[in-house]
Amino acid sequence: MKHTPKKIILAYSGGLDTSVILAWLKDTYNCEVIAFCADVGQKEELSGLEEKGLKTGASKVFIKDLRLEFARDYIFPAIRGNAIYEMRYLLGTSLARPLIAKAMVDVAKQESADAFSHGATGKGNDQVRFELTFKALAPDSVIIAPWRTWSFGGRNELIEYAKSKGIPIPVTAAKPYSMDRNLMHLSFEGGILEDPYSEPKEDMFLLTVAPEKAPDKPTYLELEFEKGDCVAIDGKKMNPLEVMEYLNTVGGQNGIGRVDIVENRLVGIKSRGVYETPGGTILFHAHRDLESITLDRDTQHMKDEMVIPFAKLIYNGMWFSSQMNALRALIDNTQEYVSGTVKVKLYKGNCSIVGRKSTVSLYNPKMATFEKEELYNQFDAEGFINLYGLQLKETSKLRGLK
């Protein structure tokens, strides 16, 4: 056998796949397996999970509430960087995986475990996100990815194996698509969604009402930011977890944050994904708008150019890389004066920014006015244009361009 681990930490949900993996790991490696479950806001019933894990063969089951850490240390930094992948995906799943893997590393140190395992398939991005975090934070550990090594051919074989091991199997019908939920979003992919021309059925959505069924009266919110982070809504101070939960509720009621895209996975496959990101969508637009009055032009433009590499690092599982550390330090430095209040209007699926103010605003109405003013001498523009356009003029003359 290539690897001979002594103790394995398994990312465990209690579902069919990870239950089978737990039993398979014990059969295959004949060693202790510790099950780890992270609460990142998936809203799934976690009661009874410890008992099920122990009955399935885990020596211990850890269930950690990581919701506040997820919002504070992963979602909010992503919002500060305006992270959006391929200009449409707000990276909900991508942000959660490194946190879960990091928590697994913490448990491994506590329990003197030398190996990690997960239930991600060999076609997706999650295998990369989990394993790059393990490599970054526990470089000497063994990583076991059952879907890339075992002989099971599909779901039916997993069910038969589970039955042979006495693992309880839900009797409900399988969903016609896969779902992943956390504080940032709810994602749907696979199954009936694999036809990119097929419109998702309305009964699929869980976080948001259909925009046409949202209230006929707009909802207004005032989001207060300090150094790039939302700290209060409508005058009420909130921590990052409370911000996400409140905005998810209000945004969902107004049909905010539905996205239907075909994205490029890291492994080279195009994948159709449908996302509900109500709270994240509101935060993203409000934060970016506040930057328009608190960042100078060149800093704002530079930061906009960093969105693509920043989002790619998150999407590709490089949260704990040196590149990410450097980029986040630069981003956070730009947020020193991103403080103020943004007024948001939510109406039937639309998130509109209708006002913004800041005590450190760079917007000067006396400078911007079309009326007569003394702060800006319009005659100075002639010299600026002459210098700025000099290369165009000389190139045209020398090359005979017309």
C-alpha cells in the first residue's frame, strides 16, 4: 500500500458519500478515523450527527461552529477585495473550503493525526481547495481522496456498500441536482442543470423569492462601513455573522442575488452553476460604491485591476499562498479610508445604490459643479491635453496617420 496512515481526519457531513468513505477508510487502512463537520451556515440539521458518525465507525466526531470566523475572516476580506470570479460568481463555496480544511488541520494537531480525507470528486474544484490547504498548513501529512482511488462505479454501488455495513440510508428521493449552502450562498449544479439551455425550476430556489413575486414596495437599507467592513445596518451595530444573516434574509425577501452561469473550473471543465447570494450581492455592490468616493482615481483603478487575480486565487484554492498574503495586504491597505454609509434600494431582484456619504469622502461638489467656481481653472486643461496628447500628435505626423 502506497500510504500507511495511522490516524485520519475526514471531512464528514453524515450523507451517503462521506458515510461510505468513513467505513471504507477503516476497511482499507485499518486505522483510526476521526470525523469532522463544520457549521458554515449550511442550515442542515446537525443533531444526531455525532451519534451517526460514531456508529459508522469514527473514533471521535468533532462538530465546530465556524460561522463567525467564516464571515469575519473569509467573506469580509473577499468583499474588501471586490472578489468576483469571471465577473459573476461571488465565490461562496470557494471561500468556505479553505476554512474547513484549516479547521481540520487544527484538529489533526490536537489529535496527532497524520492524514486527511475528503469526499470531493476528481472532476471538481473542491479537491484542489481542500488539498492545497492541507499542503500549505500540514505539508507532511498524507491526503486520501477516495473518489480518485476506490473501485466504486457509482451511487448504486455506494448504496450497496452502505447496506452491507449497516449504514443508515435516507429513503427520500435523490435531488435532481447537487447543492452546497453556507453563509455566503446556495449553489446548485449537476443533474437536470447540466443542460445550459434549460431554465431552472422555480421550486429549486430556497433563499430567494422570484423577483416577480417580491414585494411591490422597495426596501431601503443604510449600510455603515468602517475600513471596508460593514459594521451596522440602519443604525444597528452588527458583527459579521449578524450582517450576513440579516442581509440574506432581507435580500432573499426581495429576490436579490440569483445568478445562472457557465463557469470555467480549474480542472478545465466548463460547468453550469446556479447561485443564490442575497447578502453577498448587497455587500459587494455597497462596498464597491463606497470606494468610489473614498479612493483616489489611480488607487481605485489599480484595485479594480486586482479583482481578477484575487478572485482566481480564491477560486483556485490558493487562500494560504504567499501570493494571496501579499495581495490581501495590499487590498487591506487601500481600505484605511473606506468608511461611510451607503443607501441601498432593493426592488424585485434589483440591488441599486441610491446614496453614499463619508466623512473622508474625496468627492467635492464645489469642484464637480457645472456652475461657476474658483477651485478649478478650466484654462489649465489646455496644457494638460497638449502634453497628454503629444504622443498621439507626433506619431500621427511621423507615420502619416489620418
